[in-house]
Amino acid sequence: MSDEHSQFALLKTRKFLPFFLTQALGALNDNVFKNALMLILTFSAANALPWDINLVMNLAAGLFILPFFIFSAAAGDLADRIEKSKLIQYVKLAEIFIMLLASVAFYFEQYMLQLGILFLMGTQSAFFGPVKYAILPQLIKPNQLVGGNALVEMGTFLAILAGTITGGILAGWETAAISTSSIIVVLAVIGYLISRQIPEVGGTANSDDGGWKFQPIKQTANSIRIARQSRPIFLSIMAISWFWFLGASYLTQFPSYAKTYLGGDNTVVTALLVAFSVGVAIGSLLCERLSGKQIELGIVPIGSIGLTIFGIDLFFASPDAATGALISLQQFLAQPYAWRILIDLSFIGVFGGLFIVPLYALLQQRAAEHERAKVIAANNIFNALFMVTSAIAGIVFLSVMELTIPQYFCCIALMNVVVSIYVYHQLPEFVLRFFIWILGHTIYRVKHQGFDNIPEEGPAVLVCNHVSFVDAMLIAGAVRRPVRFVMDRRIYNTTGLHWFFKVAKTIPICPQREDAEVFENSFKLIKEALDEDELLCIFPEGKLTRDGNINVFKSGIERILKESPVPVVPMAMQGLWGSFFSHHGGAILKRTAKRFWSKINIIVEPMISADEAKAGVLEQKVRDMRGDKE
């Protein structure tokens, strides 16, 4: 994929680049400040604290995450009301004042005040989170949403990594307080100046309801209620939150794992963090290539499978508890298990990126524009809740049940199986898209032509020639919008494919002479679907081709358009005749496969009106589009 057609091209645009840099600098500054402060408290200022250092560390973590529970919903409500780029600027301006206050606290060694500043930083992040994801669909095109989210996740994790490393370096300097103060203020100022370059996108909410008020309980309940209205959105939030549970579980245990089981010093901890973070960045960037620039939920199960496989392998790769003096990174890399552990963590990150990027894109695409920030706010609330739960789970598994850290890693990998099965059972669309993705990337190689002719919203009917038992799956995998299919009842009831067609809400049809009730009910369901602005696909031949030639289009399409005069989009399939699921050489499963690796081309031409779309006209148009490719 050329750079001009990849997600990296977004970094050259005036709309996306300032936003990308703003959010990345924010994540960088957060982690420079947090990590430098934690290390200064641990190694330099522990004696100046009134409480035990472990209590202070846990209190600090809690104070940073608490604002996400208190302010996320209010932030989402605010982001849905006012101009989003202005809100980002206000949030970044607040960051400057917070960092100035932190600098004063560093200078006067007021470390307990720094805990309060951590709360303020958490508050600033809580207000930035909803507007950050809500503004993205207004800055880029719909077909750039996956690539945009991939870049955001890549930038965030690499910024976290860079901030953590930078904070660690600064904390080791003699001038740690002054150096850290200077850098966090400079980063905040640069972030604010760049944020001023983000273009205005406007507000979306109804302004007749009394305006914005800070009502955290009511706003939290409202955000969760809105998120729960859509089952796919709510289950996607749960899945994203589960990833943050896994991520927090790994990241929290890295220091103890490196010291106790790998026998490594802080450089080994950094190596583990680098492997995981770079993995997430790579996985995020892979999403666009694997999904073909559309929101492809089929790669989400791939992500969950990888998280489990490499999580379990991390358990088997881990050595027994280490003894002796701590070793450096160079010494660690000389150990026989070192590279396997780093590869496991890298792939946990890669599959984590594959897992969450499509889910974030789904939230942005399916949430109503005037409620998008509220949905993101609900997501942030549950993310924070799951991260807190991960801390509790760590205490239960490691302290109460007395498991080792490698055993804990194995447990959460197995828990991922249970969670994944539950989510996919509740929302079969993920599994459906997974099988479609596998089909389109294994025994078939599918190319698309003219897909911009398919309307992005509103009712329409796709008409296509019918070559194989998997025509519907290939079309469903290629079209960005959800498609409902109308197909012969015998194909609908095909063993092994019936589940797919049922989950896809396919409408089975049969000749009137066979079953008049099914025949009439099919047209009733078709009309209801088009009345609800759905995209419908029919195969007007009414049966699969037996010789590779297009059969006569039946008049059912004319009845559909008479009852629902919607636009018709002609479509043709090339290259399927002779493939495994076609009738070439006889019925499938009763003959030896002739061809497994088929190159398929799906062609779409501009819409035509219902008045023009007669069966004969459509048949000739599809014949011309298909040509002699069979």
C-alpha cells in the first residue's frame, strides 16, 4: 500500500495532524510527570512523606483514576454541546496551569500537594478523553476512521512509553525536580499551541434543555443509559474495557515480574514495557491493512485469540523465581528464555491493537453524532472501572490465592477465553464477520471496483448474479454497510451455512407454487427492511448457475420496487465459476475440489432509479458488467 493511500497520509493533512500531535503530547506529558513523581517519591522523598511509601503509591494511582468516575460523563455531555476544538484548547490551557502548579510543588518539595495535582491531571484527562474520540469522525472521512484510530492508538502507546522512559531518566538526575518542572511546562505549552491549529467542527447538542450543568451522578447514569441502548455499542465498550483490564494487569506486574522471576533491574522492566507498547502500536497500524480501510469486526476475534495464545505461552516461557544479584538488560538478553518472553509480550500488544482499534471505530461510527461524546464517556467510565478491578484481581490472585505472577498471567489469558466466548455469543456479528474475513483472505482473493456507488445511508437494493454458495458472504465482507440478503430457501437451509444466513438476518424465499405463505412473507420482510432504510441484496436469477452463464432475471425485483421504489445498484461477480463453492463439475461436497485459490472481482455501477430498473434491463446490465470473465 503506497504512503498516499495508507493511514500515514493522514499525518500530512491539516485537519488530522494537529489533533494527532495534541493527543500524543498530552499522553507524553501525563507519563513524564507521573513516572518522574513516582520515582522521586520512592527513591528521594520517601522519608519526607507522612505515610508508608506503598500506601502513597496506591493512593496516587487511585487519585489519578478517580476523576474518570466523577467527571467523564459530565465531560461527554459538555463535548456534545460546545465546539469541540475550542473545548480541546480549554483543556490544554488547563494543563499549562496544572503543570505550573506541579512545578511550584516540585520546587518547594511539597510532595503531598503533588498528590492533589495528580487528581487535577486525572480530571484534565477525563475531560479530554470524550472529546478526543468524538471529534475524530468529524476531522476525517468515514473510510479513514480505522486508519485514524490506528494512528491515535499508536501515538498514545508510544507516547506513554516515551513519557515513562523520560520520567525515569529525569528522576535519576540530581536536578530532577527542576528538569522535570521545565519539561512538563514546555510540553503543556507546545500542546496548547498545536491544539489551536485543530479546525472548528461545531457543536451538535440541543441547546434548549437548559444548558450544561455539572451533575455527575445524573450525567453518568445518562451516559450509561445511552450506551446501553445499542447492544453492539455496549458490548464493544465491555470488550474495550476488558482489554484495559488485561493491559493494566500486565503493566502493573512488570516491575515485580522482572525483579522476582527474571532477576532483572529497571532496564529489564523498561524492555518489557517497550515490547508491549511497540506491539500495540504495530497491531494498531496493521488494522487498516487487514480491514481494507473499513470497520472490519472480523479481526476482533483474531485479536482475542492471539491475546490468549501468547498470554499462555508467556506462562510457559517464564523461569522459576530468580536468585542472586539483579542483572542488566544486556545480561537478561543472554538468557535462553529472554527473547521468547519479549516476543510473547510484543505479540500480546500486537493482538491487543487488532482487538481494540476496530472497536473504537465502531463506537464512533454507530453512536449518534449528538451523543457520540457521551458514549465515549461511558466507555471511559467502564475502562477506569475495569482497571480498578484489575488491581483488585491482582491482590486476590497474588496475595490471597498466593499464585505466582506467571500463573496469574496464565489465569487472565484463560479468563480472556471465557469473556470472548460470552461477548461473541451475545453479539454473533463478530463471529460472522470473522468467518467472512477468513473466507475473503484465504481461499478467495477479492478485489473491489466501484464500491463508492453504494450509498452510505438510506434504502437501496443491490442486484447481482448468483454463482456460488458463498456469494452472500463475499458481498457482505466487501460492502461497508450491513447488508441483508434475499436468497433461495434451499440455499438458506444449506448445512453448515444456515447459521451464517440466520445471524445475517437473511430473508429466505421460494417460488409461490412451492409455499405461498413463505413467498408472501418474504416480500413483507423485504418491504419492512427497506422501510427501515436497510441495504438489501437480491439474486434475481433465483438459483445458482449450473453452467457459469447468467440465468434469466425473474420479475420479483419489479414487485419489490413497486412496493418500495428505492434506488437499485447493479453488481456483478467475476471469477467465482470454477471455485470450490460453485456448481462447476457437479454438486459441492460430492466432487474433488478443482480450485481453492480464486481471484474474485466484484464490480458495482452507479445507482439507477426504480422506474428504470426492470428485470430485463438489470439482467443485461449485469451481463455486460460480468463480461466473459467466467
